[in-house]
Amino acid sequence: MKDLNIGIITGSTREGRVSPQVAQWVLDYANQKEQANFEVIDIKDYKLPFLGEGFNDGVVQFQNKLKQMDGFIFVVAEYNHSITGALKNALDWAREEWNNKSAGIVSYGSVGGARAAEHLRGILGELMVADVRSHVLLSLFTDFDGQTFKPQALHQTNLDALLDQVVLWGTVLKTIRK
């Protein structure tokens, strides 16, 4: 077992979402590299209430899962030029659990999810998450056939760089959390 744990966060809970397909693609590719322990963390599984409208066991389970991670890869859908409300809510339910960890972004949307990724970067900065420069932008027009994810091979170069950077920064940041 490797020393580094990286969570692949699905950023959508909507019916018909494609984020689980994208997360699985990231997981499969990441596992081939054998640099860390990777796992998908689907925010839908935790049934998080809206922040300020109660508390449930899912919140505790979510926070505990995040504590186990040394870094993250966010699979981000762009809705209305930003991240989903579900992802923002999940980010808000934790604080210290995010701190001093690395993150990469794999986004998708009509313009590759670029606007959502930029919004996410600002939030990650506030949560003291070091997001890496390399970014995978997936187009709804060229990387999806309706609801089926069919990534172009060219994305593997960026995904490879993203994984290398998340692992490198995750390794370094782990030393300051001990």
C-alpha cells in the first residue's frame, strides 16, 4: 500500500449526471500509474443537508473520509458558469479536513468547464488547498456522446501531468500536517 491517499470527488448529484463516468476514467488511469491510493468519493452517497439546515451522519462520514485523504481530484461539471450547488455545499461542510492538501481539477461543460474550474480555484484557496496548474478540460461536444463519456486520447497528456503534480504536492504537504 502506498503512503498517499487521493480522493476523486464527484462534483454533481443530479439525475443523469456523467461525473461518475469521468471519475471512473480518472481512477482507472491513475491506478495504472501506481503513484498513490486513489478512490472515488461520490458526494451523492453522503446525502449532505444544506449547510445551516441541520446535521446528519453523512456529514460526519464525509468529514472522516476527507481526513483520510492527502489530496483530491475534483470532477467538476459546469452549471450556469460555475460549480454545482451540491459541490459548493460539500466544500462548505468541511474546513480543516481540506487544509494543506493538494488538488487537481478535471472539468467538463460547453467550454470544457473552464469557468467552473476558475470558481473552484478561488474556493480552494480559501480552504487552504493547493490546486495544481495542470487541468483537464472536457468538452460536451467532443468528449461525450449524449450521456456517454468518450474522452479523446489527447486528454491523457494533461491527466498524466495533473496526477504527477497532485501526487508531488500531496507528498510535500503531508509533511506539514504531521
